[in-house]
Amino acid sequence: MKNLKWVSVVVFVTLFYISFQSIRADGTNSVAAKPTPYPLDHCVVSGEKFGGDMGKPIEFIYKTNDINQEIKFCCPMCKPQFVKDPDKYMKEIKDAESKNAKK
């Protein structure tokens, strides 16, 4: 019974260590890399300015292998449109980031 307890402890510690290492596998010193801030003052899907009749923007983190981007929508109905064709909207966001970087 004593051996079973030690085996359980060793297995638990090993699993914890492996999961911790996989979290940091992206090469950063943080547990999760912060997403790139959303560069626009309007919804990328509808073009509506934030803070109007729709209230606070809906925030969403779009993640792929090489992208970790914060996205904001004016309403919940815009997110499915974004998900249908993210490349189209990500191009507009990247263009806005480039313009902001030049300023």
C-alpha cells in the first residue's frame, strides 16, 4: 500500500511537470502570450463604431498557429460572419496595424 502511494505521487508530479512544460512551449516566459491588441475603433465586420446603440463591444481572441489576435465586434451577430471568412477580415486588421505602426 505504501508503494502505491509513492507511485501515485510520482505519476502526479510527472504529469504536472509535463503539462507545465507544454504551456511554456511557445518560448515565452509567460503562461499564455497576450494577444495583439485590436487596432480599429469600429467593428471589422459591420463597420459600426463602438460605443453606439449596441453598447460595449464583444471581445474575441482569434487564435491560429501563428496568430493570437484580439477581435472586437459591435454585436454577437458579427462573430459568425468573421468565423466564416477570417482571412478577409484579418487582412483589414493587419492593414490597420501597419498604418498604425507607420504613425
